[in-house]
Amino acid sequence: MRLYSFACILSLLGQSVVADPNLKPDDAAAKVEKRQENFIVTTGAKGDLVFPRLEIRQMQSQEPQMFALTVLALKKWQEKDQGDPKSYYQTAGIHGVPRQNYNGVGPCDGCSSRDGYCLHAGLGFTLYHRISTAHFEQIFIEMVYEVLNSWPSEGRQWYEWAAFRMRWPFWDWAPKAPDNGPTVPKVLTDPKITVKTPTGDVTIDNPFYSYAIQDPKDLVYSPFTIWKNTMRYPSSGDANAASDMQRLIDGFESIRPNLQDQLYQMFSTCQDFQSMGSNQKDSSSPQCANSLESIHNTVHMFTGGPKGQGRSTGHMGWLPTAAFDAIFWLHHSNTDRLTALWQSQWPDSWTGSQAAAQSTWTVKQGEIVDENHPLKPFYKDDKGNFWTGADIRNWSATFKYTYPEFSNSDGSKEAIAKYINDFYGPGATGTAGHYKTKRDFLGVDVDPTKFNKAAFNVSGTIHASIETAEALVAVNGSRYQYVANVQLPRFALDGPYNIYLFNGAPKSPSPFDWVTDANLVGVVSNLAPAGSDHDLITTGSIPLTRTLQNVVGEGMLGSLMEDITVPWLVQNLQWKIVSVNGTMVDPATLKGFKVSVFSTTSSQPGSLDELPQWSEFVPLPDCTKEKPGGAKGADDELEGLRVGKR
């Protein structure tokens, strides 16, 4: 990976830096290549130079010129005519509606009523979203140069340098926010935004807040066909609905710690790509029931908002419309980053083979997806060849982007494990967008072999003094862990639905308020489309340990020993299912639905550059057997799940 200083780049380019075509060599130009037939070849960011995608808050605070270009380019892109094949509208439409060809790639037989090209609920999820984000980034960079070229050359040198290094940012929603700020940064929730340009400050409607859709009538689903702006937690289903950004902010404050725990378990227990990337039941095991897709689904739901009290979900809560909200692309850039971090820990595993769970515009339900599956409509070259999963394993060599964890280190398994521990592990101290060097991690002249394991005795902040730590750790020094694994029939309710897990009864009787309920432990979101009748079972998992540690800290439990914890869970663990219409569903009526509780222990790493080792996951059917939708016995807990070992 080749990263260059500003001075070095200037020396390569000549005495002065000017905009395209003279800004940089052709190999670094961010142009969209087209074949004579006028389809777009997906190249990603072109050239030999690799630059990192930055966390959106890091970009805003540390790279103001880059941030200004990002905001202005996104706004200009969103204003392009919807009929332009390189418009924001058509690029976002690849993911779902409108149901139309992109790049001249038509539907498979019987697929013209399906939404978009991207696969979900299976192996294709991470593959399609890696290539689609690279395609998005490619056209975005072209828009950056349109903005840059609209300015006079005088005074813009630093903006040219920013444009040269530009990559699409990401939003990391799981670590604590910097400076005790909200998990959802203000750049995503302020209706107006001010940026600095070479000609002075500019205030515009914030393109990260909402996308003004010129004509929504082809978005198929109501009320999205009447909303002329993307919505989050909409006030109603009427044309004049408004977003409730405070509910968005509050929802993520509620769920963030559990998302953090879910990611950490995924990084350390999901050992093969198919288990990590696919939420199908046949890819699951007790220790890896939570795929990246399942975790990603919850972020979608918490961004769009739940239905209820006469309100619809917003665009992010409905898969066919999700990509029109700019937060989608920040979220999927982060999802790709998390995939890359996982790859660093399990480098020998990539792709697999799995039947498509549902039909898309070009893939029939049941079609086998593997590393050679063509990722339509993304052309690899001007000869009509499509990218495949095998082609995109190495993100930096292929598409010339990376992430700060890799650009700030040697990219080794050990180096990336430090970042995983710092952002997502027990006692994590890292904040989103703040990237520590080795010196930051260890301090000056600190011997890493003397790393203090006590940092791993607790999971996040608990309401207790350090004396309670002994109650959280097993005799052998490993940490008690408890999880609730959830099986759910993907298409049973003809659309999305959510499973809420509570410590006791929810405080509010209204499901609409449960995203911020004080007793909420975690959520598994099922982002299924309407109109499918396949009996596919998917899985998710909600870590219980952090909540139980808080209970210990409050003096309600003596320790996390199994014989003490199980009675507590029998009495207090509850789950609720809420349909796409905002109504509650009896778990006993949902064929294939099941909640199973497991106990295990995880070793405490000897240093920051290691992830924990997990023991066997032991089923605890007593916690669930008397509850609707709960596993009834040990065999029932393990049915359909292949048991893997760390």
C-alpha cells in the first residue's frame, strides 16, 4: 500500500496543482469509464495510490477541506436529474426501487417485480455491498471534481490536495462518540450545514440530513411514493410528514452498547466468511448466531424508526428504499470496514456457497451464490465481464481504498486486534474516529508483556465498584458470558419485523416507544421484503452479559455463576415481536421462531493484540422453556445449528 505526503505528490505533479486534467496523473483520475454501449465500468477510486476512508467525524474535525468537498459534492450529486444514469437517484436505485435496469442489465425470467440487484439474507450480502459502495465512491469522486472545477484556481490548493486523497467516509455507530457527543453525529441530524470554501463560508441544506427526491412516484411502496424527502422516524404517513431526529438520536444511545458487544462477539467467534456474512440458519452455530448482516439490520431499523401510532418507518427501515438516505452509504462503508477488520483476523476464509434466499432483479431464488457469482450490474471491464466475489477479496489492491486501522498500522492480525479491542472490547476506551498508534496504545517505554488484564474484567461501564469484578469472573480467570440466540422465519409476516429483548417487562406499554425503553437489552431486526413465501429461517444474537453485570453492580445478583444467573433470567428475560404494522405478534404463532439462551466463558487476552478465546456454548433451556417461542430443551436449543469450535 502506497501512501504519499502532500510534498511528494506536488513534486510528482509539477510546480503547481490545478484541477482536472492537470491536477494529477491519469492513473489517479477519478473518472467513470464507459463502453461504447454507454454502460459504466466499475473501477472504484482509480490509480496506484491507496487512501483511507475516514470516519465522518474524523473527516469533519481533521480534514475540513475534504469535508467541505464531501458535503458540496453530495449535494450537487443529489441535485442531478433523475434520468441521468450517473445521478444519485439511479445509483441509489441499484439497491432496490425503482424497478428498472441499471447499466443495461435486465431482469431474469420472472424477476421484473423484484426490488433491485443486491442480495440479502445470505452469502451475497457482504459481496454485493462491497462492490456497490466502491461503485458509489467512484461516481462520488467524480462529483468532487465537478465541485472543485467550479471554483477559481486561486486559493484552492488545499482543496485540490483533499480531492486527490478523497474517499467516501463511514459512520462507526458502535464505539462511544468522541467528546461525549451523541452516537449519531450532528452532521447527520442538523438540517443546515456550513462549510468553508476558497471563496468563503457556505451554508446549504444538509445532504446528510435528507435527500430531496425530484419525483418519488416510481418508488413503488406507499408512503414513499408521496414523500419528496427521505425520512427518519417520520411523524406520519402523510405527504407533509417530518423526521423526528431526536428519536433517532435517543434510539442509538439506547442500543449502541449492545451493538458494540455484538460486534466484539462476531469478531472473536465467527471463524469462517459464510458464518460471519450470512444470517441464514444453515450458516449458524451457537457461538456465531449473529452475522454482520443481522447486526447491520438493526442499524437500518434504528435509523428508519419503527412503525406505530399512525407513523410509518423511514426510508432506511424499508430495504427497497434504504439507499436513498445518505446515511445508508455511510453505514455500508462502515459495514465494509467491519468486513475488512474481520478478514484481518480470519484471513484464510473468503466466500463459500449458498442458495439465494430470495429473488432479486437478476438472481432467482435458490440460485447458488459462490465466489464466481457475477455481481450484476457492476461491470469489471469494457468487454462485458462482471465483478465476482473472488475478484474483490483484496479491497485496497482492487479499489484503492483502505481504512484508518490499516493505514495507521502494519495491517497485521495483531495490529488490527488492538483496534478491535479498543473500539469494541470489554472496557473499550476508543472513541469513533480516533485512531491510536502503537505509542498511544502502550505508552512510552511500556512493556506490552506487562499489559494489565484487569481492563478486561468488566464489559463497559457498570454500576459497581471494582470490588464487584470477582463476581463477574470464573474461578479459572475467564469471564462469564451469556447470550440469547434468536431464530426467526424471514418472510413469515410479509415484511420487516423486530424482536425486542427486555430485562423485565418494558416500561412503556406501546411498542412504538421500545427503541428507548429503559429495560431494553437488545434488538434483532428482520429486514425482509414483502411478497415472498419462502420458509427461510435466519438468526441473530443478543449478548446478555453487560446487562447482567449491571444487575450485579446494582446488588440484585450475587455473581454471574450459572446457578445464580439462570433463576434471574427465568424470572426476568422477556421478548416481544412487533410486526411491520407496529402490532405485537404472539411468538407461539410464528412457526420457526425460537429464543435460546447459552452460557459460556471467554478468556481474558494477555495483551491488546489478542482477541479472547471462547469455551463451549452450553444451552440453558430452563431460561426459556416456559415462555412462548422459547427453546424447550437442550436438544431443541441446538436443533438446526451446527456446533463449531474456536
